[in-house]
Amino acid sequence: MDKANHSQLELFSHSKLPGAGGVLSQNFFSRIWRYEKSVLIIIGFIIVGVVSFSFGVEKGRSSGISRDSLAIRQATTQPKPQAPPAAQAIIRDQTERAYTIQVASFQTRNLAQKEEQLLKSRGHQTLLLAKSGYIVLCVGKFSDKNTARVLLSELKKRYGDCYIRRL
């Protein structure tokens, strides 16, 4: 067969083959490179956004913790009147046998004080305790559990999870 009759060879010229440096090759790779740049820029923005969000959350968490602990420290560092040593022994004896009813615990002192005012308006003796990052609201001071149970049944109507505890 004659090579001149092969029309297939004419369909594929060497200058237009991909990778041969033809016009098709330059346009194709330049378009892909533009898309790759945009995708890489978008991925970069997403990574920077996630990292900055993480640092912001961590900073907010640490400032929130320090603000709450500062309020609790201020509440617990108020000067307490000192009793004579004989009176301290009597007070220690009374508190070892004293019971109270824990009504609720709060993360902020403001909420605890609002609830304390509500209980005081109903005629209850209240007590706020700072314990491991929380403000604990207690009602009453009883010498034994049986006298505390009477008030406990009344308080359970409003505060379902309240219980008797030692001071």
C-alpha cells in the first residue's frame, strides 16, 4: 500500500498533539493552573479561618474561666471576724454536727444571689458556699437530719434535686 493514501496520518499532526507544545497544550495547562491556584487559595483561607476560630474560642474560654474564678475568689476572700480560741472550738463542734439543705448550684454569683433573695423573701435562712468553681445555695442550719427532712419535703416541690448535706 501506498503511504500517500493514508489519510489517518493527516488527522493527527505532530504540532497539535498534547504535550507537543501546540496551541491546545498551552491553553489546557494554563486553564488547569488557574483552577489549581484558586483551589489552593480557597483551601488556604479555610485553614486560616479554622485556626483563627480555634484561637478565639480558646481565648474566650480562658477569659471566661478567669472571670468566674475572680468573682468566686472575691466572694470567698472577704474578711471573716475571728472568734476567740474557745469560741472557735464551740463553732467547730456545731458545724461538724450541722446539716443544711442544698437547693441548687450556680456558675455565676448573680444568679445565686437572685435565687437567694427569692428564698429570703419566703422566710428561709440561706447560705451561699463557693465550692470548686460553683456557688452552692443552701437553706437552713439544722442540728440533725430529721428536723431538716420537714423543710426538705417542702423545698422539693420547687427544687426537685435538693438534698440534705453536712456543713
